Amino acid sequence: MNILLTSAGRRGYLVEYFKEALQGTGEVHVGNSTPLSPVFYYGDKSVVTPLIYDEDYIPFLKRYCKENQITAIISLFDVDLYMLAQHREEFAKEGVTVIVSSPEVISVCNDKWETFQFCKREGLHTPKTYCRLEEVEAAIGAGELSYPVMIKPRWGMGSIAVYQAENEEELEVLAKKVKREIFASYLKYESAFDEEVCVLFQEKIGGQEYGLDVIHDLEGNHCLTVVRKKIAMRSGETDCARILEDEKVAAVGTAVGDALGHIGNLDMDVFVTENDIYVLEMNARFGGGYPFSHLAGVNLPKAIVKWLRGEALDRELVIKKPGILVQKDIRMIDITGCIGEEI
């Protein structure tokens, strides 16, 4: 069994997790659109792919899978998820399982305006959200919203172009700044779907932030919800967290998963106030917080390998170390032999 991780970037730890899960019975291949990818150091084989929106991207992946006997594809990047979701049936006909949710589910997660609408339909608490500046100004004037207001890309990730406006002047200036930064980054691809409303304005919620891994099997059935209390953040990702057995917070994640019907992992962010739990964001993939769950004893890569083989699980999806406090580290690697000489 060979597994291809696309848009793998710096997720070297996931390559190691899947290698351990395969136990020498297959290879872990990694792909990214640039050779300057630390993950190439970890993969059994690596490949530089076309850009996701390149017309040859999907044909390239199909050829690669056929030539390298790939069993399954798992993407680690939001933009890539939507593209693969649209073509997963084509891969299936060629014997390749793309472990990704439906295009409808990916759209709800990638588009923060759709996330807001989904939460409202499901009766979930979520920050008040607007996608037009005049609507925000009207809400503030009517006393329905107050400063500070969070301004962010509607199709955003990695905390790119996220700002906090403290007054009317900052609101207008930062809204323009966010739009400029969107179209100067890879966020421009999804934002091009609707340039007029690609900037989002959101109520700021106080309270404690939590991250959740809501794990489903390959048929979309709920298996486990892991709750981690965020202690420290860095560059939009959790830097330090404690794994908790919090039934109240976990129940919100489980309810979201049941309503959404995603495949595999759903990475969620919620804020817990004195009275309510607010759903902020959802990512239908392995998120930057998954290693915390893994170190607590949850082994989703091994579960995925077993599901692909049609085997029953043992204790792969059990929190074996509740209460564990985990801190991310930084290490340097030599990628000289992993890339071409042209750089």
C-alpha cells in the first residue's frame, strides 16, 4: 500500500506517522508545488507537482498514481481539498481512494461565510459575521455589533491577513488592506470566486479557545472527538495545548460532525465563554493541532491504513493520555539531497 500526501509543505511529522502505520508494507510519497519543501526530507519518494489550479494538476496526479501504484491520496491543504473532492470519483475508477469529503462539505469549511450560515442553520453559537462593509457599519450604528471587529479573508487559512479594527477609521483602512493581501497571496484563487465579497467582518468573541479533532471513518460515521485547550499560539497554529476530556465541548464537535458528514478528520476551533460555546472555524483535514491528539495516544493514520485494508480497529482511536500537556518544537533539517541542483 502506497500513500500520497499532497500539498504536504512542512508536515513531516505526518509522513512519519504514516510510515509507522504502514510498518514497512508500503511507501509514503509526498508532493508539493515547490522543491523547497521540508517534507521532501521525510518521504520515501517526493515529487514537485503543478500548481493546484494548473490544468495539468489532476492529470499529473493520475499519471503519478498509476506509475507509483498509489492506493490513497490525502491532501493537507484547503485549496487542494476542493480540487480533489471534485475529481475523487475519477480517481476511484482508477483504483485510487482520495480521502476527502464531498465538494459541498469542503465548501462549507473553506468559505467562512458558508461556515457562518451552516452554524446558524444547525442552531450553533457562532460570531456575528458580515461580508459587506456597509452591513457592518449599519450593525454598529444599530447597536447590534461593537468594536473591536475582526477582519479576515472569507476564504482564508494560516492566519493570513487577519486584523482587528478598533474604530471606524481602522475598519475601512484594514478592509482595503486585507483585500490587497488576499490577492498578493495564494488566497487569490478561491477569493476569485467572488471578489466583491471576499473580505469577512466578524464579531470578536472572548473566552478560552479550544481546538477539536472530530474523527469520522471513511463512510462518514463518527468515531471520536478530541478536545485540546489552547495554551499558546504561533503563526496561526497551536503551539502549546493540553488534551482534556471535556464532554460539553466534545458534544459540540460531535454535533457539527454529525450535521456535516465529513470524511476523516475535521479540525475545529471554538471559543468557550461563561454561558456558551461558539464555533469559529472548521477545516476538513489534518490540522496543525493533530499532533497533540497523536501524542495523547490517538492514531488516525493507523486507523486510515486499517480502514483502507478493510481491517477492524483495536484502540487506534482512544485517548490514552488524558491531561497530557504538549509543546511544539523547532528543528533544522538538511534538504540538500532532496531537491534539484538548480536552486
